[in-house]
Amino acid sequence: METQDVGHLGAVCVNRISMLAMTISAELEALGRYVFAPLPFYAPGSRVRLSGDGPSSWTNWIVVSRTAAQHRWGTLPGGYVSGPGWNDKQRMGGKPTLLMDSLVSDYSRRGDLVLDTHMGAGTTGVACARLGRRFIGCEIDGEAFDLSCERIHAAYAQGRLFA
Ligand SMILES: C[S@@+](CC[C@H](N)C(=O)[O-])C[C@H]1O[C@@H](n2cnc3c(N)ncnc32)[C@H](O)[C@@H]1O
């Protein structure tokens, strides 16, 4: 399970196992947030996997919730479809850079603080650096943590070149 808590007012979680979407939704509801039905991220050509750490379905599910203050944000995308250039990822299970760019852009605001509890290769953090968000991340695997830090620091440094 990966969780991206996008912005201090909102939360977005992404996972491949649809049952987890229900668990995450319940947790967010318990925190007093209004939780929407999970949004799909669909990569055409992906398959139902019957082995490995699955079972997993052909979609990733994005759980989006809001607080009362966020009702002024209006309407936002109700799902994402992978397209050309959307398949780049650094590690198995990582999320495409363009998906995380879209989620961070749509569901947080400039200056918001974004939490990714399962950073992997740090794609969410890289998106935050590019889009002017602050970022906090956790990662249990030392090698992945080092790669994340390297990529995220480089992305923030790149941003400062143009500030
Ligand atoms: C699929 S990757 C994360 C992808 C990433 N969020 C992205 O946007 O590309 C899941 C990561 O969670 C890490 N992980 C698993 N259990 C964890 C835990 N208890 N605490 C922190 N990280 C954990 C794994 O090492 C793995 O790198």
C-alpha cells in the first residue's frame, strides 16, 4: 500500500489492491473527512495478476477525501488514464511520474505539505519539488530511501535554479 497525503487539507492514497481502498476510505472517514468513491488510474494493456504479492486488479485506486474547507475547490478529475510518456518509473510498483504530477497538481495547492508514507523511489517527492509543494516521506528500504532522497534533493535544487 502506498499513501500520499496530499496537502494539509486533503488526502490522496494510491494502491493496486482495490480492497485496500475500502480500508483507507474508512480510516479517512474516521478522521472526519468527506471521502469520495475511489478514482481509477487505468493503464491500457495492463492485466489482472494472479500470482506474486497480489491478487491485484488492472487499475490503481486513488482515494480522495476533503475537509469542509475544500468544498470551494470545485470539480476535479474523476480518474486518470495512462498515455504516452506515462510509463516511466524507477522501481517495481512505482507510480508513473506524470500520474503523481497530476495528482499533486490537482489535489494540493502551492505551498501545501504532502506526505508519502511509502516513498519507493520518491516520485511523489519529485512531483512536489517541481510543483512548489513541501514534502515529507517515509521509506523502510535503505536503498530505496537513498534513491528517493537523491532524486528529491536534485528536483528541489533544479527548482531553485529558476526561482
Ligand atoms: C510501490 S512503492 C511506493 C511507490 C511510490 N509511493 C511512488 O509514488 O512511486 C512501496 C514502497 O513502500 C515501502 N514500504 C513497505 N512497507 C513500508 C513501511 N512499513 N514503512 C515505510 N515504507 C514501506 C517499500 O519498501 C516500497 O519501496
